[in-house]
Amino acid sequence: MIYIMIFFTIMSLFFPLPWMLAHAPWLQRLPGMQPPNGAATASTARDQAVNNGQGSQAQADAPDDTNRLMTPDITASLTGTIPFGGHTLPLPAGVWHPVLTGQFGPGGLMLINILVRTDRGVVTGVMIARTATEQLPLDVVQSAASHCHDDRNYRAHIYADRPDGRNECAFIANAVMGPNGAISSDELIQLAFKRLNALGFPMPSLFVVANWILSNGATDTTKGSSGITYLLAPTKTGTVQLLAPLPYWDKTTLSQVPTADEFIQKTDRWFSRWVPLLRQAMTHDAGSPTFSPDLAHDPSAP
């Protein structure tokens, strides 16, 4: 079984959990969140606990006033496209709801947006979008891109790999739910999933991961890095029942269950067609990308 940790390499290397808790104390009071030793515990009226779907906002006391993390109203419905980091990010088919969003770091360098999609009350997908508006260190870029070369991936596609830091790749893998609904070692992804669990969203024990990474090189006119991750539920419609028992989602045993193997093939075909749209969206200023409903329809879409 591939116990791949959904990663947020760019963000977690720059801004670990103690930094975030120091600037947003309300995070530690979300269900399941515990502050590490030394983390700030002060609170203000605006930093009240978020135990419901209505959301809350925390803003750091930073000189440039750009540090903020929010849990938006999860009942809000998003379809088609959303503004993100000065771009217009296309959404796969279905109705998406905001779980966690943030802008932080010097000048608001780091941006994230985590959305969830449901069908009949059951989670069918989670999207984790992140972007940096400036050039990142080469070792951080290479660390993120190294996931595309993991032999445990179902599929992988390398689009660019230049010495100056220009990297673009995509891969298909899986992520297994651990104890207490943990699916990642990254604190912000943990936070998003803890919010979903606290609100009672049914989720499968495994997601198929479709991940795209793009980082511009030192010689590129446009600077910055982006990563879009989709967690797709390989389940029977309207349920959390997997198309195949958990052990069969390993790359070496996948072919023994045709329905599971077909799901991976469909995901790879869909993502190969979707990536050019992501590339266009995240390398151009905000506009209105046009795409057909068929292109937006991933294998888990309602």
C-alpha cells in the first residue's frame, strides 16, 4: 500500500505550525488542534473558536498587514472558476465549498485555498491549491518536484526539468486515511480535514491523488511557483465504499481489480487533458478561461 503523504512542501518548509499558531491563535482551538510547546496562546475577540460551518478569520499583527488565515463559510457554493493569486483557477465539475484559505509571509508571499466537493452529503473530492508570487529557492522547488519521480506513483509526467529551477510535472498516486482522519503530516491539510471531520462530512478511507507542480526558472520572465492537488474519491456513487478493498490500491495489485484499475486510467486521461488548462490559468493574469463541461468532468465528479 502506498502511504503517500499529501504534501505542502513549499509552505511547510517556510512557515511551520508554530509560526502559524503565533499569528493565528484560534487555530489551536479547532477540534483536534493542539499547540506545540512554545506556541502562542493569546486570543482576541476576532480569534474565537471555529466549531461550525460559518467560518472565522484571523489576521496577524504584521507591519504589512498581509498575514491572514481563514475558515470561510463552508456553505458557500463555488462552480466554474475562482480567483486565486491574480489568476483565474478552473474548478473540476460539481459544486465546491471553501474549507481553508490563507495569505501569509512577507508581502503575502504564500497563498493557499482548500476546497471540498460533495455529492449527496459525501465527499467526492478535495482541492488543495497553493502558489507563491516570487521565486523560491532551488532546493525547495527540487524537493517538491521529486515527488513526481517516486516509483510508487501510478503515473507520472515530466513536462520541464531545467537547471535554472524551471520544473513542471504531474503524477497520479493515492493517499490513505490514517488514525483520527489524518491524511497528511502537513499542518494546514490536517487542519482542513479536521474541520471536515468536525462538521461530519463522510469521507472514504483512501483518495486517488492527482497533483500538478509548476515552478518558473531564474531565466523566466514570470516568477513564482504553483501546485494544484486533487484528492478524488474512488467510491461507489453516493457512498464512501471504495471500488476495491484497500489492499488492492497498491500499484502492484491494482490490476487484480479491473474497476479500480479503470478508475486510475480515467484519472490519468482526465488529468493529462486538465493540466494544460491549469498551466494556462496559473501563468497568465486573471481572465476567464473557457473549457467544456466534458473536460471538467473528472472520474469522481457527480
